[in-house]
Amino acid sequence: MTSASWVLHVDMDQFIAAVEVLRRPELAGRPVIVGGNGDPTLRAVVSTASYEARAFGIGSGMPMKIAARKAPPDAVFLPVDHAAYEEASAKVMGALHTVPGVRVEIIGWDECFLGVQTDDPEQVAEQAQRAVREATALECSVGIGDNRVRAKIATEFGKPGGMFRLTAENWFEVMGERPTRDLWGVGPRVQKRLAGHGIRTVRELADADEAELIAEFGPKMGVWYHGLGSGQGPAAVDDTPWVARSHSRETTFQQNLTTREQVQDAIRSLARQAFDDCAVEGRPVVRVHLKVRYAPFETRTSGRALPAPTRDRDAVVDAALALAGAMDAEREVRLLGVRAEMTPPGAAEEVERTPVRGRI
């Protein structure tokens, strides 16, 4: 076998819960739920759940109160400790940088891509797992692919603590009859829109009329989704340091906001904070997004480009308030968030990336 270029996706297994169990060994084997300040009677969402908790239907993004209803009597609820997870993440990424011959592209505190030229990617995956284990006592899964999309999807087949290879050769054998929701970047809304065109499986997406998808999703994402049906995607792994593209602030309110004045005051505060975070970066803001979660738990997002890049805080606040004008004034609000996008950092934008989930 000749040496070839491979993309490996390294994903830490139940990362946040695993870090907590390392700090509290007596929790091993128990359902562990991490979210908010650890009080399931208050409004917050689950940041992560251990595999033992997931067995009871508890997962990331679920309201803590619902998690508490699903959880068994021996479940443990813990507060989010960002500093501890950042410290563990730094050790993980540092360990992966010691693997010979790999380029490391960090895409989150618990996952990254490795680029490597080798005739034995499984051996490199084993080296990565061993390096992480020895440095942190944490476990990770590795997806092996001939591009980023296939590597990312392959990771799910390797969990927990294993590895899986997914390439053009076995793509349809593994993925062909699976629902489109199993594709990276296809959420429930996109899945529903695809189903409206009679597209329910990965193979059906690959066989679909690209022009029809362009008409539905636009010239960029229509082409992207069509290619996704065949597992197509970029293969470049960029190890240049990550530079933030945006900053966001959001708040879950313990009591619903019921008046327009309350909503506007909260948006002003969040927009100012998001702008100030961008100002530290030294780059102007080009787009503003608003996230609204109505009671009981329906989330809507919207965004708009600014007329020109700006360093004016009031312009960003005004844009956020303008987006709020489209909100349903009759509904109570339990969460608000504002995200400010900045001008790109230059050369880093030239690398081809998967056009889903932000920078990835």
C-alpha cells in the first residue's frame, strides 16, 4: 500500500463528564449530568451527560429540569467548570501535537482534525489515543477518512474509545440507507426540507437533482448538500492558530421576560457585551445575529449584515434591536442571545472549510 493523505477526526468521549469523573473517581459508573450551576431546579441546559445518564434519554441541550425528571435516584448534577475543561483540553491538544508527522487543527475544546501522510492511518489513530491517554487519562474516539466530512462522520461509528474508517470506497455501504439526519450538518429543519422533496436517505440525496436542491437551499448550500450525499468535502487540515470569527453573549432568565421593554433592555446589554468582546480583537463587526427562546422551549434565530463594517457599538446595538422588531410580542421569552460577526482575519479564510457549524 502506498503512502496517502488521510484526515483523522479526534473526538473526546463524554469529555466534560469524563473530566468531572477524573476529579471525583467515586462518580465512575454513575449517571453524571453537567449544566448551569448544577441545580436542576433552576433554568439551564445540560452541557453534557455521561454515557450512564444518556441511557435514560438525557442529552446535551436538554433543559436541566427535564433531565432531572428522567434521571434515576443515584444521578449526580454538577455545575459547569469552564476553567477545568479548558485546562484538560490544552493537555489533550498538547499531547496530540506530539504524534509524529501530524498536523493538528483544533476545532473545539474536545475535538480536532489531524492531517497525516501514511500507509497505516489506524496506527496513527492508535498513537493519538495512546498519547491522549498517557497525558490525561481520558479516552477519545478517532474517525479515519479521505476527507474531513467522512472522518467526522466516521467518529460516531468508533465511539466509545475506538476507531472507524469511512472513505469513498465504503461510503454507500455504510451510509447509503441511513437517514439524512445522520449527515454532518443536517439538522432536523434541513432534514424536513429534504423530505419535502422525497429525499429521506443519504443515497437519495446523492441521487437527487442538484438544480432542485439549489432552488431549495441556494447556490452554495444546495451544491453542498448534494455533494454531502456522496460524502464529498474538503480534505485540507490547517494547523494555523485559530482566530475567532465572532463573539456571542446569551442569558437564560429564571423568570420569563413578559414586556417589550424588558426584552429591549436585555438585548441592549447583550449586544454591548458582544461588541466589547469583538473590540478586544481589534476587528470591526460586519453582521449581527439574534437568538430568542420563547416559553416553553421554542428557539428562533435571525441575522442581518450591517451596511458596512463598523467599530461603533451603538450601530451593533441598533442592529440587534432591529432584529428584535420581528419577535412575537405576545410570547414570553426565556432566553436571549446576541452574536456579532467580525471581518475575517485574512489568509486564514482562504483555506477551504466545511460550510457547516461555523469554522469547521
